[in-house]
Amino acid sequence: MAVLVTGGAGYIGSHAVQRLLRDGARVVVMDNFVRGRREALHRLGLGTHPALSLIEGDIADAAAVHRAFTGEPIDTVMHFAALAYVGESVHEPLRYYRANVEGLARILEACEAHNVPRLVFSSSCSTYGNPPEGMIPVPEDCPQSPVSPYGRTKLIGEWLIRDAAARWTAQGRPFSAAFLRYFNVCGSDRTGLIGEDHEPETHLIPILLQVAQGRRTHIDLLGEDYPTPDGTCVRDYVHVEDLIEAHVLAMRRLAPGVVRAFNVGIGRGYSVREVIEAARRVTGRDIPVRSAPRREGDAAMLFNNPARITSELGWKASVSTIEDMIDTAWKWSLANPRGYSPGR
Ligand SMILES: NC(=O)c1ccc[n+]([C@@H]2O[C@H](COP(=O)([O-])OP(=O)(O)OC[C@H]3O[C@@H](n4cnc5c(N)ncnc54)[C@H](O)[C@@H]3O)[C@@H](O)[C@H]2O)c1
């Protein structure tokens, strides 16, 4: 039995591939490299590791998806493949719906055709939008009201999976699914082999580290007038390896036919200003900041209540301070100053 990791060449997906191989699983990666890094897969043993194979293709292409399911039987799909930039989704909504909704529908059709019993879905805290009063920290039953096309594609993804699973389970073919609603994912694997390398980079911590390394002159502070204690957005962060642990626990512990949502974040909010200060402390470098307008689609304050994932899956973050998370990313940046592309 194998695990299909869609988006396995991406930041989070590659960390899943690393962990699954370490656990002795066979892994099939499907990726179209729109954002993923071939070099990440090479570092994980693509071409030499007997348990790792790649299907290159688009998840919205039914024939390519079919190829990914026709080798060895797939026991679990970990579905990471998606376009994942909030700002870009505002400008290119149809492209986002095609990748994130139509692509997921193709994956579910293949799950049905090939009798796959289980899927772990990369959902997002952005499905909550701006939680109503009294809903922070955010529990899983908080109303979901996304404020960006990206967030809406993730919410529709949850509905798609829920409806398909209900039908198949009613037909006597139990299908289980976990919606892992990630808060902000950061850090790098602690062996230093793989890390976060997006082009363009929109995530706060890698941008701060690029400034610290002199690859950018400054960081734009996107809005200082949010209704938060210091006026900048507040987010919950989770280390990428802890996030992957949540995937492994969901894969192992979800009972057949169960569909369940879990928030994944440490349960503490950090403002953008606090993250900038932490990055200055970790790197010991100057990080110039420039004021900039708000970015469309950003919620003011989002942090998680981790009670459900702790009690039901036994998950607990092993990295619980922003400094320790940044430290793993900083080590990766120092060892890979141009990410996976030394010539860049
Ligand atoms: N990074 C975060 O903080 C965060 C937070 C919440 C949710 N997520 C979700 O986690 C998942 C992984 O995020 P990431 O940060 O690793 O992003 P990423 O861009 O690094 O990885 C996504 C991968 O999917 C691939 N991909 C995209 N569209 C595809 C398509 N149509 N067909 C085949 N492959 C395709 C890309 O090439 C890439 O390798 C995404 O679903 C994202 O929405 C991420």
C-alpha cells in the first residue's frame, strides 16, 4: 500500500514525503511543479529511493490523475496540491477554482474508482474569514465565512469531500477524511535537507529571513490599523514537522467513515510586529520595515483553540515558540542562501 502525496514537491508536501519515507511507507508524489521544487524531491531520493516515485501532471487533468492511482494500490491520499496565495486568488479567482476545486474533484473521482479509503485534506484557517466576537481562539465549529477566493476554494473543498464521503459510506464503502485547517505553517525540517522556497515568496517568516540575509532591502508591513493590540495582523504559527505529525495521526487514527475537521496551530497568536522582533532576535541582524497598505483578503486576528486535535488525535506541538520555529527556518536559509536554486 502506498500514500499518494499530491503537491509533494511543495513546501509542506515535501516534508510529508520525508516523514512518510522515514516511517517506511511507499510514496507516490503527484505534482505539476507550478510552485513545487524538483530539487526537493531529488534531495529526498527521487530516482534512487525505491519507495519514492513521481507522477508529473496536473490534478485537474483526469488522465494524469488516473496514472497516479494505477500503480500500487493507494491506501491514503494526502492532498496538498493547490494554489495557495491569498492575494493572487483575488486577481486570478478562476485559476484558483480550477486547481483547488476542479483538481480536488478529479482526485475524489479517482478515489472512488480505485476504492481509496482515506484522505487527509490541507484546509486552512482562512476558511473562517474574520471570526465573530467570542470565537477567538477559534474552535472548529466557528462559522466559516472566508474573505478571499482562496479561502472559499478551501471551504468548497471541504464540502466536496464531505458530500462524496457521505454518499460512499451510505453505499457501504466507508471513506474517512480529515480536514486539517492549518494556521500559519513555518520552519524547516531539523536535518536541514529541505525547507521553504517559494517564488514569489509571500510568507512572512521567509521574507524576514531574506531581508536578514540582504536578499531584500526591507519588509513591507501590510497594514498597521487593524483592530488588534498593536495594529498589525495576529496569526497562529505551527512548525511544519508538527503539522506533518498531525497528518500522520489523522491517517492512523480516523475510524472508517468518519469525516472530521481539526485546527492545527499552537493556540497562541503573534502579531506581525512580534514576529519581526523575534526574527531580529534569532538572526541578530537588522530587519528594516516599511509601512504599506493592507493586503486585500487578510483577516485581522486568527488563532487557534487546539483542544479538539489534542484530545481526539493526541497531537501536541513539539515546537511551541515563534523563536524556535524561526530558528529552524534560519538554519535552512543560512545553508541554502538561494533556496533550491543556487544560481538564482
Ligand atoms: N503554507 C501555509 O501556511 C498554509 C496554510 C494553510 C493551508 N495551506 C495549504 O497547504 C497546502 C500546501 O501548501 P504549501 O505552502 O506547501 O504550498 P506550495 O505551493 O509550496 O505547494 C503546493 C504544491 O502543489 C503543487 N500544485 C499546485 N497546483 C497543482 C496542480 N494543479 N496540479 C498538481 N500540482 C499542483 C505545486 O507545484 C506545489 O508543489 C496547500 O493546499 C495550501 O493551500 C498552507
